[in-house]
Amino acid sequence: MKLIKVFLLGLIGIILPISLSAQTVSGKLIDENSQPLPYANVVLLSLPDSAFVSGTISGEDGAFTLEATSVNQIVKILSIGYKPVCKPVSPANIGIVQLVPDAQQLGEVVVKADLPKTRVKGNAMVTTVAGSVLEKAGTGNDLLNKIPGLSAEDGSVNVFGSGVAEIYINGRKMRNSSELDQLSSDDIKSVEVLRNPGAKYDASVKAVVRIITKKTQGEGFGFNNRAYVGYQYDLALLDQFNFNYRKGGFDLGGMLFGRDNKFEENKILTQKTYLDKVWTQNSDMKSPFHTQNIAAMLSLNYQFNENHVMGVRYDFSRNPQIEMCLDMNSSIHVDNLLEEESKSNTHSITTNNRHTVNAYYNGNFNDWNVDLNMDGMWSDSNNPIVAEEYVKQSDNTEVNSTIHTLGKNRNELYAAKLVMEHPLWEGSFSIGSEYTYSSRTNQYANDENIIPDNDNKIRESAVSAFAMYARSFGQLQAQAGVRYEHLNSDYYEFGKRMDEQSRKYDNVFPSISLSYPIGKTQLMISYSGNIERPSYYKLSSAVTYGNKYTYESGNPLLRSSILNTLSLNASWKWLYFNMNYSCIKDMQIQVSQSYSDADPSISLFTHTNVPKVDKLNATLSASPTIGIWSPQFTAMYSQQWFVMDTPDGPRNLNNPIGFFQWNNTFSLPKDFQLNIDLETSTRGEDSSYRIIEPGSSVNISLYKGFLNGKLAVQLQANDIFNTSSSDILMYSGNRITILQPESRRSFGMTVRYKFNTAKSKYKGTGAGDSQKNRM
């Protein structure tokens, strides 16, 4: 702690001095239709060498501010599809600047500004995509997987050291994980990563990724279509059609999506339970899946003028079939003597439906910006399972059985959110509140009465309010906020309210961030308080049947986790560094324990809290450009301080883990681009598990553009050496579980064609997002 105090005092001593000669340069950008122009690059350059001094991005209202430190500087404004504009720093109030479309470059625009690829801006890490090799990464998912400190898979984006991030596309909350694959990387202008999102976001949000797309010109009808075919264990097919029609202030957008995918999850599972005797279960598990899903979206948007806009959006998704089979061969040994052998076959076909509606209004009244969102969500799922088991005991007795189970879930949510912003004391002040009502019903039945039936319901009402203020003091940018959240949760079993499982939360979460440049180095330090509420699945008391040896259950007594995080970010040219330290109270972990003393061979996987865990994470990324070669090397370090119960007694799980990524992009003639990406990790410990055999992978992709970028083809080969999976060991009291998943290479081809594409003007940000995530 002394070291941290010395570090903080030293950093404050560096960033507090403010240059007396600095002046604030401000202005507002509008487009050719006199509409606010957001997300334009505004750069401060020195004279006469035009060297980069600092930079920012215009806000949603087109406004920007910069700190000029000399009269020998100019402001340069750059935006995709518009001619660059240069303005002197005097007078300080530049006023309204209207940008003119660059008609000669509307087909394909490449802006090459003297900006670092990844830089610290305010409380965000900003990566410029436009004009870089990242434009040809593939889908939005492929692109985010190449951003330093991010990993993205099937629409789930993790920020190293922070966890799963919320995704916003042009200010709108991402509704469906497939939306990332709906984006093409060459339509993305920049990506912002917020490790300390601030009081404006729900306290459960520990990281935010904001995607800003390029501004596309033109009215009328436009579309883009993406088709994908892949092979891993079997064929995977996907087709997605996006369309948009725009006329004046009216904007109609939509999407149709379909996917048919066959894959497998195969692994070897070893479990040892240490009682008066040692029980050892060895299982060879093969799980083929066949999933089908369809989705559709329709949005209507009308902009009355530059001050008032409103719209409504409807999303529908359905899984007509999620078919899963599990073939498992197991053996049970007691003190190394064979007790029994078994074979089982489990088959299930799950169906689910989800409907989401969002309506919003965004307007300006006398310098107040008002943003109102109202959301509704309804979903249900049905999961029947049939398990056939054949058991041969040590005395050669055979027991055959068939088990039938049925699980049903229903979710319902209504939410409203109001956010207001106003200029105050040369800064920006914002306040807001949010209300959410949610209901989750879970029913589970077993015909053979091997495990008890269950019918539980969780009803929750949540109210929150926040206040936040941001201002620049010379070159120092500061942001501070506080958020209050109240949650009332009622838990019912078979219609009866359970007092012990029902609870109330009242929490206050402060946040603060300071950003300051030292030469060409941008520094940002921040603190935030957060909460991780258990998902509804984790809170369910239902015990579900996996197979003869494995049951699963939630824990209705599980508590929310409280996090306090201190973070430091720094960027210099093509180098980026992040370090954050978190103190976690009541961290949630999954454990495996004996279902009953009568038969310790049955494992119950459930969830519990641990009192206190400290975690340190650091990321260092280098992204230079050497001719046609654009390498990116990222090293990540993770260490925790955590004591876990093991069969040998309490054990410190403090060994660090290192993760390494080396991405290589080669820009070739005739619009070819080749990517060779490598990643690996070391042994070490995180949460309640230890990596005992780290995995590594090599991925290769080739991109080719046709027809001036309207048609693109991408070939991909992932995990070409079948080495990506890591073997892990999980500690759970008197039990040790070893998981050895199988690796399998995959191949894919994506073809995308777009015509007169135009991004939607829809600005709805949604409400009740944290509750939706828990469902």
C-alpha cells in the first residue's frame, strides 16, 4: 500500500501543474445538411512542421474542445467523406464549421493523419481503424479481436483485466451478439475502450466498447449481404441481409439473419474426491451440437430537425432447434479399485424465442440535451432431455435406466431511462435515472423423481440515479461522478415468498478519471466502484440432471460482488500500456462438491462466494508499421491474491499468468491483405482454477477486395495446428477436477457485397441493460 500511495502522489504531482499559457479552443461541426457532425477527428498541429500536438473527436452534438499551448498552432478537422478543414487557434471560439463532402473520394476514402493507432483520449483508449490495415480485418468481431487488450468470440467481447464489456454502436447499445458480425470492419471509423465507464453506466458495467462507424453519403435504398460457409467438425452456413432506406429526415432500417451450424465440444474429465477413501471418476465426453437460429430487426427513425429526433426498433430472434447429444464413457475407482463402468447417451432439443422493443426520443432544449429510452423484453425457452444410461458394477451386475427431464424458463422486463446533459462552468454536467422491473420463472421436472421438481420465480425492481461532471483545466481533463442503485429482489418457490433468499441492495458507486499529456505521452488514471450481480441462472435453486455422475444447481443465497478498481493508461506513438488493480469482495466462483454423502461419486456443480480477492492486470502493446508489414505484439500479465480450500488444506493461488499475441498484417498489391496471427499463454492461476497445460494457436486469413470495395472475399483458417485448448485444474474443497478439452482446426469463407450502404440514424441507447444481461 505504501508503494501505491507513493505512486499516486508522484502521478498527481505530475498532472496537477497546468500551463498558464494554454487556451481552450472550441467549435461545432455540421455537415452539408446543417446537421451536427459527430465523431470527426479534430487535431492540433504545431507550425511550421505540422507535428501532432493533441487530438480529440467531436461529440454527438458536433461540439469539440482542445487546449492550444501556443499561437503557432492550427486546428485540422478530418472526417471520412469530407474535405479537410484547417482553422487558426485564434480566435479561441471557432464557431460553427460546415464541412463539405469530397465528391471525388466518396467511393473509397483513406485518411492518413499523423495520429497514433491507439491513444488515450479522456477516459477512453481510442484505436483509429479508418485508413489502417484494420479496415480489412473482416467482421466487427474479427476487428475487436485485434484491438490491444480485447478478445472477441461469437459477439462476446472481453476486456483484459475487466471482464465482459458492453458494446455500443454509434451510441446505441448492441442488442444481439450477431450485430458484431453484421458489421464489416471497413465500415468502422474507430473503436473506444472504456475501462472506467463512469457513473453514467450501470454499476455492473466494468468495461464499455464504443464502435463509431463511417458516415456514408446518399439517400434512397441501400443494402449489404454477407454469406459465410465454414467447416470444423461439419458444415456451418450463414446468410445475413441488411437494408436501409433514407429520405430526408425519415430512416428505415432492417436485417434478416439465418444460421445453421454443426460443431462439437469434446473433452476428458477427471474428478477426484478425497473422503475416507479417494473416489476417482474418469469420463470421455463427446458432445455434437446442431444449432439453427433466425433473427430479424426493423427500425423506424425520424429526425424533425437538428434538435429533435425519435424512433422505435423491434428485434426478434428464435432458435427453432438447438440439438445436443452427449456420449460419455465413464469409470469409477475407489482407492484405485474399479467400482463401476458406464455408458450414457443424452439427447436434447431446445427451442427459445426472444422479442425486444426500444423506443427513444433525443432532443435539445435551451442547452439541455434530453435522452429518453423505454424498453420491453419477453423471452422463453423449452428444454426437454432424455438420458439413457448403461451401468456395469464391479460384481458384473448391469443396471440400465432412462431419465426424462424438462426445463422451462420465462423472462419479462420493462425499463425506462432518462439522461440529461447541460454545459456548466466551462464543462459538461449530466444527470439521469433508470427504472427496471424484471421477472424470471424457472420450472424443472424429472419424471423418475431422481431429483426433486422445482418451480421458482425471481421478481426484481431496480431504481438508480447518477450525476457526472466533466471539464478541462488547461491540458488536464477531469471527470467525476457518483451513482446510487437500489435493488429489491423477491424470491418465490412454488408460489411462496422465501424471506431468506429475498434481499435488498442499496449501493453508492463513485468514479473519477484524470487525463494529462506529457509531451507526446498521454496519461490517464482512474478509480471506479462496481458491482457484479449474480445472473438469474446462478440464483436458481433447481438441481438439474446432467448424467449419473453430474448435477448442476444455482445458489439462491449467492451475494453480489463489490469491486474497487484503480487503473492507469498510457500511450506514446505506437505503444500502449494499461495497468489496473482490483479489490473484490464476495467474488463469485463455481465449485464442484458432493451431491450427497451417501454417494460421493455424484458431483454437484454450483456457485459460492469467497470473502476477498485482489487482482493485478497489465497490458503492453506495440503496433509499428514497417513497409507492407504491420505487426502488433501484445503482452498481458495477470496475477491474483487468493486462498482456496483444497484437499491438502488452504492453498495460495497466486501464480501469475502471461498471455501473448503476435498479429501480423501484410498489405499486398491489388487489394490483397494477408494476416498471420499467433497467441499463447503460460501456466498460472485465476479464480479457482489453474492452467496446467497452456494452449496456443496460429490463425491465417486472406482478404481480397473487388469493385472498389463493394465486393470482398475472405478466407480463414483457425487453429491450424490443433493446439488452442488449455488443460485446467479446478479446486473445490475436498474435490479436484481436471478438464482437458479437445482442439480442432476450422476453415471458413466469407463473401460480402454492399450497394449504396448507409448507416442507420437510429440513436436509441436502451434501458434495463444490466437486467437483460443477467437473464
